[in-house]
Amino acid sequence: MTHEAGWAHAPGALRGPAWLQAPHDPNALVPHLWSTTAEKVDGELHVGGLAVPELVANVNTPAYVLDEADFRARARAFRDAFSDYDVFYAGKAFLCTAVARWVHEEGLSLDVCSNGELTVALRAGVDPARIGYHGNNKTLMELRRAVSVGVGRIVVDSFDEIERLASITADGMTSKVMIRVTAGVEAHTHEYIATAHEDQKFGFSITNGQAMEAVRRVLAVPGLELLGLHSHIGSQIFDSSGFEVAARRVLALQARISEELNVTLPEMDLGGGFGIAYTTQDDPSDPAQLATEMSKIVEHECRGLGIPEPRLSIEPGRAIVGPAMCTVYTVGTVKPVQLDGGAVRTYVSVDGGMSDNIRTALYDADYSCTLASRSSDAAPVLSRVVGKHCEAGDIVVKDEFLPGDVRPGDLLAVPGTGAYCRSMASNYNHALRPPVVAVRDGVARVVVRRETEDDLLATDMGDDQ
Ligand code: LLP
């Protein structure tokens, strides 16, 4: 039986969402969902020149496998395409000291959004001048640390924060800052909404005048140097129309600042949010195309407004680390469930779940997966990959065609899990958070080890004190 024939749908079989198709060859990968060194060799998934079944025989599952060459190549692609910009890798997507070092070595700057992320960046030896510090509620202590280590810029998000920075710099310290503004644009995937409605916690509104007031207040603090305005419009964005509207609104404010306050802001940050392919329905732009479009927009607007072009920066997180990682699980149980109407959905339970990837439960995110430990010619069945947590919504992959002979002990791998999976992992049900294993040129290195039971109990103080 050929693969094609083997993967024909049985009449009346459950088909899943309209976009989902049984792969033409289940023993091959859909390349644009995987990191560049990923391949199937006789049904086994290989990444970074290593056979994944062998790799996880050493580190156990679940495990995140991080393709170092892929990560570095994506970082470089952003750096090269946006060569006139500063590219800040958004550490919130995934950060550990090894990754912070790679980011630094590849010539990118690094965004952190918490004291913890700053600690990791400094521990990795990142030059503080190349660090941007975000957050809507930075404490006095956090700000004092950021200023005293000399972070390159603090992205200010509230009037309270301006007061805190004023009190810190009153001692003679100085800091460069940007002001995060709300451009009234919310972009998600293929759509953006541009309205005056700005009902969210980040930034100063341009429309109600708070952004202009924030500029005035920052300029009045002697220890603060205002670099420019910052705007971040959303996540998993596939086209530049949302950036266009945001850039137009931010630059219009920039022109007003120059006119009314006689101040030319030298920089502008357009944030992150560049989309990646989680399933075959996603078709992201490459960095070169994004760079061309964004530069054209800014150039055009600045010319129209008669202001000089600011030096631009962007903050991609997901687009660099997302596709560079996959998660490998072991199948534990396989349960066919009869649905209303008689169709059958196969529930495949794996040894992780919402504790290592909360995105499906939290955002209804779509993922795909593949059998990673062997080839199979069995006919496809619509499957749902679920975790082992005590919650019905503990789903990893909502819909995927997997070979009908998937069984306990098989390995499944889910691509595109580099961003916001390990970084949002939890100890729900006292799960041990999985390791991150970096692979490159046939060598594996555990860059984040698996948690142990001792780690779990380390903060449990008991009741016998
Ligand atoms: N810059 C700022 C100011 C941000 O708030 C973010 C993400 C980024 C850059 C990076 O965005 P990226 O290029 O990674 O999309 N947990 C959600 C995503 C939250 C994003 C928060 N901010 C998820 O899993 O989809």
C-alpha cells in the first residue's frame, strides 16, 4: 500500500476543521512548520543531526528540543534584514542564559520585562547597554536596579513610573527611556482593528492626550533622556497593515512633539508580534519582506510629516524562537471516543500537557504533531493529543491526523513550541517542568535541566516550624 492510498479518508470519517488535511506522506514533515535541521529518517525525527528517539532515551520525555542553528539563523535573518534598525529579541518568548548569549553573539539586543529576566540576561553576560526593560508595573526596587546596572533603555508605561524614575535619578543617576504609547491598533493574525477604544493596561493613550503629557513629564526630569516613542500592537501578526496604522499615529505624535515642544526624538520602536506557522494554514512573511514594508511605511510617513526619520527598533520574540523548538512526548494511552453522529475521535494522551504548553487551553491555539519514533503506513485517524493533567481542557493538539496504529510508547513531536511554552510552563498538578535540550551538529546540551522532586519541595516549608 502506498502512503497516498494509506492516507485516504474512510467514507464518513471525522475530518476535523476545514483547513486540516491528512498529510500526503505521514512519514515526512511539513517543512515550514519545523526548524530547518529537522527531518524524518526512516520515520524517526532527527533535529540538529541527532535522532530524537536516542536523544530522549537520555533525557526522558517530555522534553523541549531547541535547534541552535535554526535559532541563530532566524536571529541573524532579522538582524540582516533590519540592518538599519536595532533588533531586540523579546526574552519573554523564551529565555535562559544560553539563549541570551546566542542573542548577544548574533548581534541582537535583548528585551526583558521583569527583574527575573534581567537577572538571566546579566548572568549570561549581556552588555546592559544592549538591554531594554519593559513592564507596566515596575517597582521602585526593580527600576533602581535597572538604572544602576545601566540598562540601555527603560520603556516607561505610567505616570507613577515617571515619578519613581524621577526619585531614582534625583540622586544623580541617569537613564535613557522610551514612552510606550497606545496607538489604538490591535492586531491579531490576519486582521487588525484600528479604533479609538483602548481598553487595556499597556501604554499611554495618544488620543486622550496622556502620551503627550507623559512626554512633557519625562522631558522635565533632568536625569531622564527621552529616546523616543514605543508601540507594540499585538501578536502573531501576518501582514504589515496594523504596523502601518500604528506607525502613522505614532509619527503624527512625534511631529506634534517636534512642533509644540521643539524636541526631535531620535528613535522609535515598533514592537514585536511577527507571526509564525503553527499549522499549514499559516503563511508568515520573512524578515526581509517585513523590513522592506515597514521601512517604506516609516519613510513615507516621515516625508509627509516633514520630520526626520527616527532610528527604528523592533522586538521579535516568537518569530525567532518559536519555530526553533519542538516538544517531544511519549504516548501513554490511546482511547477512541465515539461522538454524536457516530464518528470517532481518537484521544492520544501524552506525558505532559498544559503544564508545558498552556497556549492551546489559554488561547485556543492550533498546533500540529507527528509520530517521531517510527514510520507507519496505517490509515490516518483524526486524533486529539491531550495531556495528563486533571482538566478536560488539557489539550496539546486539538486536531491532527495521526496513523491509526499510534500506541503507548510511541513518541510524538509538536513543532513551533519555542515561544511562550517553556516560558509559561507551570507546576500544575506538581508536574516537573521539562528540560530544554539544545542540539547542534550532532551534539546535544541540556541548557535547562528537568525539575526534580527536590525542586518541587524546595519552597514547601512544612507545618512543623
Ligand atoms: N514587545 C513587547 C512590548 C511585547 O509586549 C511583546 C509580547 C513582544 C515584543 C514580543 O512579541 P512576539 O514577537 O513574541 O509576538 N503569551 C502570548 C503572547 C504574549 C505576548 C506579549 N508581548 C502567546 O503565547 O501567544
